[in-house]
Amino acid sequence: MLVVGPLGVGKTTLIGTVSEIKPLSTEAVMTQAGAEVDTLVRAGKTTTTVALDFGRMTIDGALVLYIFGTPGQQRFLPAWRELARGALGALALVDTRNLAASFDALGNLEDLGLPFAVAVNDFPGSPRYPEDELRGALDLLPGTPLVYCDARDLRSSVGALIALLEHLIDDDAPGRNPAAGGTR
């Protein structure tokens, strides 16, 4: 599984929250050189993922999810696309304080034909919108799951991943035409 989204949306946090192992993280200090190409998300953010985050979550003793977090900046797209090879699907994290920042990640998923669910990371003080407005703003297909989560909360983050798993299972149901892309 992939966890994708823009810089600072909570990908590393979500993987750290759900992983039963110490997550692998390739966080690096943000530099002045990157400031020219990366949009600073919030004051105080000093690190960013430069290759991947990795965690593991066992669902029922038999089903193990390997969860890969992608870098949030478009300049890391080649690494992002490599992580997508063979992925079953993706959880796209979005932030209602800046929905437009999510367009690149959602577009990349669509280009790859990778099934995905969208999770709105519920930051403190962030605006809440009705589901139909969010779907319209993000241009989501009717069958794309849309859930709220708090990447810092285990139950909430697991719920978002379960929404993705249910979507993948529904996509593979007999008579359905699964999206092209990931290996199933």
C-alpha cells in the first residue's frame, strides 16, 4: 500500500502511528536550496521525506500490509512512481486548509490507474466541508472512498486504511472491472 499526498499532510505520521514495527523513515532536514522549489507548509516543519517511509501492519494474523509513504514534493516523482510498482492501492491524504496541494498526488494516482481512497487528515482548526463539496473540489469519482482521519490516532488511521482495503476488495468482486495498474 502507498500513502501519498503533498508535503506536510501527515504521511510519515500516519505510517508511524499504524506500524507495528519501528518505521523506516528517510526524513532529511529541509534546506535553503529546497526552499526555492518546495512550498513551506507550516512554520516549524524542519524535515521532509526524501525517499520513502516504510511500516508494516498485520490485519488478522494472515494478512500483512506493507505500507510505503511517498515524498510529498513533485520533484521526487521518479521515486514515487517506483514505489507504486506492484502496489495494490493507495491512501491519498489531503488537508482542507490547502486542497489544491493534493491535485498532483491525485493526478499521479489516476495516471498510474492505481485504485485509491482519500483520507482528509483532520488537523486541529482545519475547516470541515460537506462530503459533496469535498468530492467536487477534488474531482473524485463517485466510487472513490472519502473518509476523515487523524493521522496521530491509531483507530482513526487504521479506519482509513480499512476503507482503502474494502475499496480494493469491492473492485476485485466478480463482474467488476478493476482499475489497470497495480498487481493484485
